[in-house]
Amino acid sequence: MMSTHQHPVWSKVRKALALLLLVAHVPAMAQQATMRVVSFEASSFDMSAQNTARRMDVANGIPFALIKVTSAVPNDDLRAYHFDFGWINSEIDAVNHDDGLYVYVQKGAKQVTITRQGYAKIEKYPLGMTLQAGGNYTMILSTTGPRVLTQIVSFELRPADAKAAIFIKAEQGSEEMFGVADDNGVASHSLPFGTYTYRITSSDYLPAEGRFTLNSRRDIHTEAVTLLPNYAEVTLKGAADDVDILLDGQQLARGSWSGRLAERPEPYHVECQRARHKPATAYINVKRGEAQTVTLPAPTPITGIIGVITSPSGATIELDGKEVGTTPMNIPDVIIGRHQITLRRANHQTETRTVEVEEDQTTAVEVALSDMTRMTIASTPSQARLSINGKDVGRTPYSADMASGDYDLRLTLPHYRTYSRRVHLDSSNPQLTLSLQRQRLTPMQAYAYGMFQAGSMTAAGGGMGAYIGGINIDVSYGTGLQESETVYWNNASGTVSRPRGCTYKANAIGVRAGYGIILGTSARLTPQAGATIVRMKSDDGDSKGHAVAATVGLRAEYAVLNHLALFAAPELFLPVQKSDVYEQVADISSTVKGWSSGFNVRLGLSLVF
């Protein structure tokens, strides 16, 4: 019969193994996070849980006790806790609210076991009371994590614009995303002590790998990595700005493109496309670091022929606005699609046709050109009376069906110069606009003027006049601006006395008649003849006299504006009658003598009505 006592040697072995397992387990426990119950108590004042619907025990029809669970750790995940109230099997539900976790428990519970993954278990924690049906309770939990030593790791990548992604892997973990380098090529984070491997990837650079160990809290570990390019700078030049460039079947650019292409074993397939052209193809091999410029082949146009015939022949052909020849003509190598044909011939109506050209086909265009067209004759300003070949046809603008040829046109409009000319009307240019010139001077006008007179008599004044059917009547008045020499008069009684000295001034009134000759639209010459009365008076008013002179002259004027003209009127004075006083004074004063004889010119500015 075997003894129930164990052998002493076997007992020692068992104790040694248990000690080894305990020693091996201690470091793991030292690193395990812990949790604890800060407090548990009945709460008759905290009624926040009453805002939820009260749960009932289906088995016995009485309400559950309600425990409001909160954590002393900010942002703690309360749903990670699990509660076991023993044989009562009391955790029927746990509802997460903003202010805590609400746990519903059957009455009679006295202790609880709390578990959470990664934390040491709280085994059979005594509640210190028996839970009552429908009672309210509060529990506060707290956790303490293991001490973790960390160090800052900073990756510095070159070139800085690589936009590379960095992945790291701890010795006992899986690969994780460390970050993406910023515009300065830097990415930084804190990591726990340990040894890590990393992998750096970028679309334009070769992958880079490395390894580093973190063991210093004071220092920043800098991992400087220079990435090797996996591309070449490539420029693709199309044959024209409207060529579409496709790379491996994908639209790349229009006209030209410059950028990076990664090195790869197979060549890139480049295609140049253009509307109504056959595409051109090229293949490009790219070796990293070697820049290249590639001039791409031009797409081949797809063409047809346009045959053009006109009646009569000899019409100029314009294809899409560009002159290409005269009819009859075959126009070769026309790109397929829609085109516009314009046909022009002197003295014929211009015709335009739109044609559709097909590949390797001849498109025929046959047009009869007409020498009749709808002519329009307009004038600036409009509403001028128009006559064609001597026949009054109405006012401008005027439209009618007319053949190409020469026509006598006459246009009249008040205050405008009559237009009378032989013109050529052409069906190829059916719009004719004639500009009428403003007739500033006409045979029927009145005027008023201010003047300055120079010559044998200097004077200033003004006047007025009129043209009636070309006949001119002009009246002027001028005040002399000069004095005569001093004239001495003796006493008429013959007694001996001192001679009396005086000076004279004069004014003149002139009347003239003439006929105006209009030159163009703004100039006029008017020969004039008339008479002028010169009246003189001494400075003391005691001596007066007059003279009458016949005048012959020419009035020349030029209208600078519609109602404003400059004029000059040279005039010859011929004395025909003098009073005794005037004659006596004129004999001793050359100035007075000149007032009624000699040459004068009037200069002035006229307002024309």
C-alpha cells in the first residue's frame, strides 16, 4: 500500500519550480496596470439616475438596485470595466451616460469582482452593505498605469519636399504609421524606450530602411535620412498647342508637359491626339536621375478634297477665311469635318456655303453667282433726298434690288453740301454709306459781327448784314481810336486875340452791297461797293464836320464752326463830298484827311444765323 506522504526530494523540486515561476512572473506583474475602488456608498441625494427608466426583476417583480459608476481618471473608458456580483448573477445591464455608467443589480449583493483587460483584477471587493431593491448607489473607480520611459524621435528627410510616409516597428510589436514629413521634411513623436526598425516610402523616391534604439530621456534622437530619387525630369513637347498628350492611356496635358516620371523596367507609352487626325505614338525609357526632353511626333491629318465650280467662273475662293485660288478648282488635303467656302467675284453677289469633308472623298460645290443683289444706299446724316440717274427715289437709307454697275447719285439735305457724283455699285459690296459735308455758309444767311479797322482810319465797332439769294447787304459802325493833330483857330471877328487850339475825333457809318460767292462748305468771297459817312467833332464840341466817301472792297470769310466765322474786308475810300469845316481841317491835318480817303481793312468775328 502506497504512502500518501510525498518524497522529500520531490517536494523540494516542486518548491523550486514554484519559486522560479514566481520570480519569472514578478517583472510582468510589475509592469501590469492596476485599478482600485476609491469609494462605494448609498446615495439618497444623487437623483440623476432616476432620469432613466427604472428596470424591474422579471423573476420576482421587484426593481433592481442602481449603481452609478464614475472614474477619477479623466476620459476613462467606463465600458471597459466588467462587474461580477457573485452567485446572484446580478449584472443584467450596463448603460453608458454622459455623467457615468449605470449598472443594474439584483437586491442582496454584498461584494463585487471588477475586471478590465490589461489591469490587475479587483477580487471580491466588499461593498460594506447589502444592496436593496430600488436603491441608488455610487461607485468611484481609479486606475494606475505602468511607468513608461519615452524619448523624442525626430526624422529629418532630404529632400524636404519628398512628402514621405514613415512606418516604425517595435521589436515586440507590429508596424505602425509614425507620420508624414512636413514641408521641412521633419516628423517627430515620443516613443517608449526600446529598439525600432523603420521604413520610409515616397512616390518619387526609393524606399529607405533603418534601425535605432531609444534609451535616453534627456536627448532627442535624430534620424537623418537622404532619399534617393526614383525618377527623371522629363519634358514632352507636342507638335502644336492643341495636341492632347496621353501617358499610358491617361490624359496628361495639352501642347507640352514637364514633370517627373519614375524609373521602371518597361517603357512609357505616349500618344499624341488631335481632332480629325490619326494619333501618333512614341515609347520613352526613363532612367532615374537622367533628365530628357522628347519632341513627340505630330498626328497625321485625315483629309479629303473639295471641288468648287461657279457660273460664271473666275470667282475667288476663300476656305475658312483664307484665299486659296479661283474657280474652277479642286482643293486637296482638306482636313475632314465642317468647313466654310466663300466665293467672291466683281460685280456679283458674294456666296457662302458650308460643306462637310469626309476621308478620301471629294465634296462638290457648284454655285451660280448673281449680279443682282439688295443694294442699300445710306448717308451720314440720314434722311437726305436721293436721286439715282436723275430719278428721285426717296430719302436715305434706301434699299432696292439692283445690278452691279455705275450710277449717278445726287443727295440733298438742308444745311449740307449737295452730293452729286457717279459711283460704282458692286454686288459683292452691297452696302454704300455716303458722308455729307455740313454747309456752314449758304446763300440765305444773316450775321452780326464785331470788328477792328486799321489803315487810314483806326476804329473799333460792329455791324450786321444778310445774304438773300446770294445778294449781300452790310451796315457797319465804327468809333475812331485816334485823334487829329492840334488845330488852331483865330477869332472870326478879326480882333486881335490868342488862337484857340483843339483836336478832333471821328466816327463812321458804312453801307455796302455785294454778291457772295461760296467756295466749298466754309469759305465765301463777297465783292462790295457802298458809301461811308465820316463825322468828326472837336474835343470842346464847338467844331463839327463830315465827309462822304464812296467805298469799294472785298469781304472774305471762313466759318470755323457751324455758326462762327472769321472775316477780313479790305476797302478803298474815295471822297466825294466834304463840309467846309471838314475840308479846312483836312487841309492842315493829314490824319483828318485820311479818315475819308485811303485804304482800310476791317477784321472781325461773325455770328452766322
